[in-house]
Amino acid sequence: MGRGHSRNNIRRRHAKAGVETMSRLWSNSESDEISQNAGTTLIAIAKRNRVRISRRMRMRICRTCKKTLNSKNSKTRIKMKTIVVSCLDCGRVHKYRGGA
Ligand SMILES: [Zn+2]
């Protein structure tokens, strides 16, 4: 009884907690450096542990340079129900279909 947790499950739970902490840090931080770091860590944890991060959050992190995308360093356009987010730092264009 009570021994049903595999090691993998525990790891995933830790990863989820890490993602939550990082996302809080990422969205609340006033420092670009901290939020960028949190964003990078967030992606790394999620990738390694196959934890999902919310779409809204994914849309705000550049997949190439891992920077937090905001109104200063990115452009968001909506074309034919596709959200197009361009990173002005590295030029990467992210496309998200079907609205937010
Ligand atoms: Zn970029």
C-alpha cells in the first residue's frame, strides 16, 4: 500500500513543480536577465521531463534564442487565424494555428 509511485512519477512531479516555479519567476520578474534565464530553464525542464507548458507561455518564449518575447523584442501578427510571432533579436518566426 502506498508504494505505487514509480521513480519516474516522482521525477515528473518534481519537474512540474520546477516548471511552476520557473513560470512564476518568468512572468513576475522585472529583470530581463532573470526572466530569460527562467524561460531557458523552463524549456529545459519541460523538454527533459516531457512536462507540458501552457500554450500561452510557449508563445512568449523564442525557441531559437530562448528569450522572453514581449512588445519590445517581438512582433505579433494574426494572419488567417494563425498567430505569427516574430522574434526581433534572432529573426525566428513562430506560427501558432487556431487562435490562442
Ligand atoms: Zn529569438
